[in-house]
Amino acid sequence: MSADRLSAVLDSTYECLLLCGVRRTTMDDIAHRMGLSRSSLYTYVHNKDEAFRLLAERLHSRAFEAAQAAAARTDATAEERALGILTAKLDLVLALRDSPHVAELLDARARLFGDICTVFTARLRTLLTEIFKEAGTDRPQDAADICLTLVHGFESSPQQAHLMQPAAEAVINGLL
């Protein structure tokens, strides 16, 4: 299977997510966006659940790569590195904020994606914990959980996302 074609399938799936959500999207919708027949689409994915699962994996993977890059910055303070990780998590939501269907793809309780969301958050927690450990923070795992809880609040209220940076800076400074 061509990686480019699978990427195009996921791009079309993403567009359908923004417009219709997971539940209301059909394989016909995805195929139509690609300019393919539904039977041709089955060459790339077995069903719509697989298409959405692969999309969720791609989005979470990209966000985690951004978080890893922020954590690995040698030219940044612990605060800047932690803020970069939190920003990567929030950016995952903000990329979808114009759609009322964002929760379907990012909900850790969702049948199709719950494990992807849970693993993603656990990996972010590990990155944050390491930063807080390196900085000598007491109870670095608790500090990481506090930061992730803060971002979760902004995910629930994306119209307030502009407040995330000052809030995160205040919390991170307090924890460091």
C-alpha cells in the first residue's frame, strides 16, 4: 500500500471528522472526498473505524513528536521545556477546535481511541516527570499530573486557550 495514498485517506478522514464527526461519517463520505469509489477505499482501510483509529494515531504521534522536541531542547529552561510539552498537548485540541466533533477523537473513554489517548498522556507525563526530576522538584510525578490537569481544563474550554501560557507558567514556576 502506498504511504502517500494512505496519507490521503487520513486527510480525507480528517476533513470528514471536522464536518460530520466519527459517528456520522461513512466510508462513502471518505471515498467521495478522495475522489475514489468506496470499494477502492477498502484497498487502504478495512472500515471507517480503522480509518479514524489511524487518524487518531497520526495526530497523537505528531503531537508527541512536538512534545519530545520541546523536552529535548538544550537551549531552554525547565519551565520552557515543560511549557513546550503542554503546548504540544493543547495544540492537538486547538487544531480541531473549529469542529464540534473534537471530543470524539480525543476522549480517553472513547471505544475506538481511548487507548491511544491514554498512552499519549502517559508518555507526556513521563516527559514532564523527567523535567521536574532534573529540576529537583519534590514529587515530580505529582507536578506532572498537575500540569496535565491544567491543560485538560483548557482543552475543555478552547476559547480560553490564550490563557494557557500564563497559567502554565505560573503553575510550572510554582512547582519548580
